[in-house]
Amino acid sequence: MNEHDMKDEQNDTPEKSTTNESRRNFLKLGAAGAGLAAAAAGGVTVLKRMEGLPLDHFPLPINDEYVRIDQRNQINTYSFSKKLNDDHPERTKKFHDWNFYEKKKGFFIGPYRDKAAGQGQLDRALGAAGFFSPVSQLGYKSTGMDSLNAGVASWEQTMLAKEKYKFASPEEATLCIKSAARLFGAVRCGITPRDERWDYNPLYDAATDEVLTWEKDFPFKPRSVIVVMVDMDYDAIATAPAWTTDGATGDGYGKAIKLAGQLAVFIRQLGYQAVASMNDLGMNVPYAVAAGLGEAARNGAVITPHYGPRVRVAKIYTDFDFVEYAKPRDFGVASFCKNCKRCADSCPSKAITLGDPSWGPEYSTDPDYIWQASKGVFKFHNDAKLCFKFWIENDGSCAACIASCPYNKPDFWHHRLVDAQNVIAPGPVHSFMREMDILFGYGKVSDPERVTKFWKSGAKI
Amino acid sequence: MMDLTWYLLGALSCAIVYGLYELSQKQRLNWLDWTGLILGAVLILFAIAWSVGAVLEGVPRAGSMGMLLFGLPGIVLTTLSLRFILARKEKVS
């Protein structure tokens, strides 16, 4: 290198240095921009995932063993009918000599118990008031929530308009129905084709002990089922299994059947036939799953985003089918339920399985014991008899499986963040999240503090 | 109340960003310093937001746990990062 070259190099150094720094800064900015873009793309993906991945098939596998459920074998219907209990002494014998009809006679009217545990007169009054709306005010039969063809769930096609309203498109029809549902109190609404597999067959009216058929007795052939959900009060459900819970349970039933009745009138006023239904006519969980509203959970309920299992489901059967049907969705709940088991641990009657999904009940194979169970669906199989037995012994409803579920949270930002995390995280993280949920103080049942907290919740308004 | 919290956290975030900018002008920061300071600040802000939310929903235990599991690591990270930066500064001077 000669002198001239050295001079040139010395002259070039500051410029080169500036160029290199600019390049470095440019690269840093580029990396920061790419990082931000990647984070935004990740956020959008998670949000999309939280809305659920649409599925082309029903998410629970079903085999040839599956038969439609006879409504007489539905535990609520069965327990309200003296005739059904008398007809099946073998069932009573196999189940701790427990005649559901006889045992249920004093249900919800027993003597007051421990006030601190939420079983005093105050809590009883709340429960009675909660159940007042569907049972008395709306004319729903007092035989329970499974009564069919009564009150707002009547099969009579009253207020049926002569002229059929023509929607411009199925999308518009669906949007209008959902808008009406929202107005009347729904937090979720989805429409699915009527699927006979989920409808009871035959139907049974426990109030009159009549066996009814879809073909001869039901007023029309349903083509679509509109599934609606209402939420239940978080603070009241958190008191489970205290009687305070009944206020939320009863109110949830009341709101749901009122909403379903109003939507049925809405459809009839559009010129199409419709019947509102609560727990009668068909099973709510598979219909809610088919309508893309949630997933079937370990506790036997449907878990829906934001509310978890803290919802009541009602449905409207209609012959209107010019709608955009929803698809079932994968929200990641089934995977979480496999690992969590919090509901099973919290269940006072141990009715909820701790095992994995199976094709039929694993707690017994005796036909005289598992008469109420469905077979041929790969799901969590629980013993509904044990659950209902506890209700009667508790002299109130329970909801411990709802209160303890990590998906049951009030609407606060940090819970939505945990929801997002649960959707994308793999199985072992779900077990960790369950432990964190306990450590952070959520989902404790049989806690008198929750009762005290509920009775102070009025200060919010 | 949560809205007010978000507003105050926004103001706090601006102050933290300004503080980091000022620090970077006075002291050369390497990638480890940046990581420690940003992660620490984010954890502290997250812990405040979490805990206020938890207290507002009536679960103070979740608030305390939030402070312990998010806030404490945030404070430790920020303190350690600042200590390293200051130690380097003293060594240079």
C-alpha cells in the first residue's frame, strides 16, 4: 500500500463509518418492524383461533351402537313421573333403593339449614324467586324444565302470519334472527339443521304420562333448530352448591325460556312454524355444539367462549330453512378438559368421570343401572343419577362443576388473555393452568365466603 | 375503574419509553440491557394491570399472586439491568 492509497483510506473512513452505521440502524429498524409484524400476525392468529376452527363434521365420533334417547330415560323427566318410577322397580333397587319420584317430593321445600353455608331462609327465598319466572309467571309446567307443550313452549302455532316473509339471502335471515335473539337477551345464538339423532324419541310428557311422537303429535316437521344461550350470574354461581346458586340457575332457565318463546313468536310472525324448547324435545349440548356455540365438556355441559359452562341453553324448532347454517367449531376445550378434571374433583356426588372419553359409561355395565346413559358417542360419560341424587339431598341445585371450571370467569381482560393462552398451548400446559387457577384462588366450591360476597354484590349497582 | 387504570398505565408506559430513550442517549446499551429493561418494565406494567383487575373482580388473592409471579421478577430484572449498566458506567469513568 503506497502513501497515496493510505491517504485515500484515511479520507474514506468517516464516510464508510457513517454508511455502516446507517446500514446497521436500517437493519435494526427492519428487525424491529419484522418483529412487530410477526407479533401482530401471531395476535390475529390467536384471535381467529379463539373464535374456533370451523369443522366439517360433528366433533364427537359416533358409532352404530348409538340410538336416539327415549325421553322417559331422561333423568329429570323420569324423576317427575310416578308412573315411570313404578314401572321400573329394578332401577330403584339397583340405585341404593332410591325412588326418584318419592325422594323428590320434598325437593326445594325442606327445612332451612346452615345460614353461613348459604342454606338459610335468605338463600331459599332467592332460589324460589329465581325459579318463579319459568314455573309460574310464564306458565311453564311445574313438573320441571323438561315439560313440553306448555306455556311459552306450547306447540300451538298461535300468532302465525299468513304471509311468509321473504329474506333477500340466507345470510340476511340468519343475521336478523340473531339480532332478534340478542335483543331478547341471548349472549350466543347459532342455527343448525334439525338432526334427529339429538331429538328424544319418543317424546314423553311427565305431567300427563303421555308418550308422544314427532310424526303424529308434533305440529310440523322441523327443518332447523335455532340454539340460544343466556348467561347466569357469576357471583351467585360461585356460591355452589349453596342454595344461593338456585337464584342464578332458576333465573337462567327463566331468561332462556322467555327468550326462546319470544323468538318462536318472531319466527311465527314471519309466517313460519316454530316451537320453543328448553330441556324437552332434544338434547341441548349436541345442538349447541352443532350450532358452533361451544364444545361438549367433561362436566356434561357445553363450554362456550367467555362464559364457559355458565350458560343456559334453549332452542327453537322451526320449518324455516332459508338460513345460513353454522358449523361446529373447535375451541380447544376438549383438549383442556382431558387434562384439567377440576369439575370431577369438585363434584360433591362424584358423578363426573375422571377418565378419558369413551364409547359408553365406564362406571357400570349393568343395564338396570345405566338405563339413562347414551352409548355409541365418544365422550365423557357421567352418572346423571348420582348428580340428581345430590340435588335432592342438597335440597337445591348444585352447579359445583360450573363454578369450579377454569373457563367460568367474569369478563375481565386477564381472563381473556388466559383463554387465548389456553387455546394455543399444548396439553401439559393445561394441567399447569389448572394448578395456577387453584393457586390464584379461583373456582373454590363450598366456600361460605362466596355466599357472603354474593350478598354484598348489590353494592355494585 | 379499569378504564382509569389503562389510562394511568398508558401514561406510565410513555414515561418508561422516554426514560429508556434518555438512558440510551447517556449510556451505550447492549442487547442484554435492552432485553432486561424492556422485559422488566413490561412485567411490572402487566403485574399492575393484572392485580388491579383481580382486585376489581373481588379476588384479591389473584391480585397478590399476580404481584408475586409477575411483579417481583419484573422488579428483579429491572434492578439487575440498571445495576449492570451503572457498574459499567463507573468502570468506564
